[in-house]
Amino acid sequence: MTDTMAERDFEVRPVSSREEVAELLQVREQVFCVEQGVPIRDERDGRDAEGLHLVAIVGGHVVATCRLIFSGDAVLLSRLAVDKSARRCGIAGAILDESDRIARARGQRRILLHAQTYVRALYEKHGYEPRGRIFVDAGIEHIAMEKHL
């Protein structure tokens, strides 16, 4: 996909069916477990039921996802995953923008996340600032980041 094509051909929205939930879990498993070697027990942390899941849809299929968990005035953004076939098309940025929109609409004041360090620049581009030191989770370097809304 090119940037122009991706902008026209994908939709970012909350998950709307059990089928989409199954697809988003497949995307996460492929990205985190298969590509990055994260054990499935770590990827499936038991918090999915309490989260709002966003999906990016291309051609009727889930190609990307993230999870928002609301707590007090903050939102925890986690499990952002984009299928290899849909990367570098602006989809991750569109998911972050939709996360901002939803958080603001719900009156949240900030968004927190743990970014894998190799995508830190993506989050910084979208207004996130690092907090603290780099740490390792599931064998992958991360940094805590925060965005004030």
C-alpha cells in the first residue's frame, strides 16, 4: 500500500463484532508472538475484557489494533499492532489519532503507554513524551510515555 492509497482505503473505529475480536487477536499474536517472540501468556494478559479495542479495517479485514483501558483521568493505550502487510501506510498514526479523539470525548486528561523503543519516534511525533528509563518487558526494550490531552 502507498500512503495515498492507505489514506483512502482503511477505516479506524472501535471493534464491532466477535469476528473482528478474533481477527484482532490474530494480528496481535502474529506481531507479538510470531514476529517478536513474546510468549502467548504474556501477550494475553487477561485485561482484554476491560478494554475498548480499536481496529483498522482494510478490505473488510482487521489489519491493526490497539486497546484502551480507562482509569480515572487517564487512558492506558496498549497492544498496538499492525500487520506486516499494512505497515508504513499511516495506519498506526491514524489509530493514535482516534485514540486521542475517544479519550478527549470521554473527558480523559492523559494517555499512558509503554512503547517498544524501536517505535518511540512514532509516539513522539504524535505528542508523547518519555517518562523514566528504558526497561525490558517480555525480552523487548520499552519506555514509558505520556501524552497530556
